[in-house]
Amino acid sequence: MNGKSLKLLAIMTVRNEAAFLLEWLAHHRAVGFTDFLIFSNDCQDGTDAMLDHLAAKGQITHVRNDGPYDKGGIQFTALKMADRLDVVKQADWILTLDIDEFVNIHVGDGTLPALISALPEASAITLTWRLFGNDSIKRYQDTPVTETFTACAPEVIHWPWRAAMFKTLYRNDGIYRKLGVHRPRSPDKDRVDQARWFDCAGRELGPDFSTKRLFSDYGRPLFALAQLNHYVLGAMDSFVLKSDRGRVNHTDLMQMDYWVERNFDSDQDRSIHKMSALSRPILQTLKADNTLKHLHEKAVAWRKQRFGILMRQDRFRDLYARLLMTPPTRPLDADTAREMAVFARMGRKS
């Protein structure tokens, strides 16, 4: 099967993300995804209406995931539903993403077929996060995420291990029978030894990656072929809204430890901008649709209004103040990181 005929599926779960949806969709169409399966739940900003309209136009598949939810949470419930859908069964390659994750391919023409061609023996490719920090931006503006945030963690990072987490682009050939958030699940025990996993430095990975690993080996380069730009924080007021929403698989308020472990700004990375020539016309076409344009503008207004409402509550006002007072995170040097790893091992044994 040649690259042009591949069915490349992106799967995502969203809530109150309509202000970011069109940019995300345009970018990933430019990258080469042919199909999109998007679940929504409990939306107040019109995300579900936007997805309905996109589905009616044949742009995506939209499934409302309004509960009840399995004990694994909203996202796991969505993926369990997705396992039964034809759009999943018919896909050649699958990647599960979040709205703040953007695939950034460095090889060839910057598209998924180029990455797959660069690793022809791979049945799974780990796209490791590159964490993009807040860039000291306080208030959300309706500008492209990929252009607004360019400060990020260094390519070689030693701590925390979460900075080296990955999402898995994998061949949908039956070796893995269930979708997962970071990696495919339920491997066929009679075939899992056939799975060949590679990272985006081109290295073939060990057997633990084929069954359980969720993060790359940190402390070494990982982005030669591709990376996953993770704009996990956004503007400070957007982080407050994210905290209000709660983590997709948890209900607790997102606190400062989450922010500090991700707010790196030691490096600059604009490599994703090379896709603008392809993604910008797609985005312009989407916004030329009057319904999508109206829903997008409505979602932008909703975000600003919601932030004002949250600022009347002590806990969210306190969180915003702490964000304002907290400097960007400094990467740990290798020696300190090794010391932290020793402490971590001691803690697991106690």
C-alpha cells in the first residue's frame, strides 16, 4: 500500500475547546491525517455544535460522550466506544491526541507518510512530548497557538520523567486490540513479539515498549525525525480555565505542581512553522464557513467571560496570583537529575 492511500486516523476527546479546534484540525490535515474521530462531553462553549457542523460537512466523525462513564474516566470511556467504530477498524495507522498536542515532523516534507517511510519496519513510533511553556503570557488572545508559544524545554531533558512521555503512532494491524491514551493496549500475546517499536531518533526500542512503557528514555536526543509539540499550559487565564474543567481523567483542581513541571522556557522552537504554508489555506477555508466562523467567535467570547466569572472565586483567584508570581522552570542538570532518580528508587522500596 503506498503512502497516498493510507488511512491515517487521529482520535481526540474535547470539552470547551472550540476556540482552538479549527487551528488544530487545519494543522493535522496539513500533516497528513485523512480521518478524525472526535468525542465531546459537557460543552458550554459550543464545541459540540462546531463538531456537529464539521461532521455534517464530512470533515470529521463526531461522537457525543455524555456519560455515564466507566471507572477509568471520560477519555477511557470514549476510547472504549471508539474500539467498536468502523472509522477505527478501517484505519491503517492511529494516533490518539489532545487538543494541546501538535504533531511536528522534521523528516521529508513534514507529513505522516514521510515519517512512516523513514521507519519502514516500524509497527509503532513513539512521538515524544516537547513541552512548551507559558512564555509569560497572562491573557488569552485569539491567535494561533503554534505561533504564540515558542519557548520550550530543551531537547535533552533529565527531569521530570513526565517531560519524556509520548503518544504512539501505530499500525492498526491487529497486534493491539484496544486503543489507549498514550499507547495501544491489549496486545495479542501470540503476536506481540512481532511488534517493532522505534523512537523518533530512529532507534529500535526494547521489548518493554511493546507492552507497557509510557515515556521515552530521558537524557538523550529524541526529536531527529519528529516530536509532539505539547502546548500544555497556554496563557495563564487559559490554565485557570483548564483547572476549572479538571483533568480529563481526574476531577481534582490542577495545581502548581502541574504548572511547575511543565513551564519550561530555556529554548526556542519554531520548527512547526514550516507547516504554515499548508495549514493556513485549510484554516482560511474553515473560517470562510459562516457557521464555523460564528461558533469560533462565540467560543472566544465565552473563554473571556468564563475567566471573569472564575476570578470572583477565591480558589481560582489564588491560583491565578500564584501563576503570576511563579518564574519559569529551570531544567535540572544531569547530576542533580541522577540524584533525584536515586531518591525516587529509594521511595519505591520503602
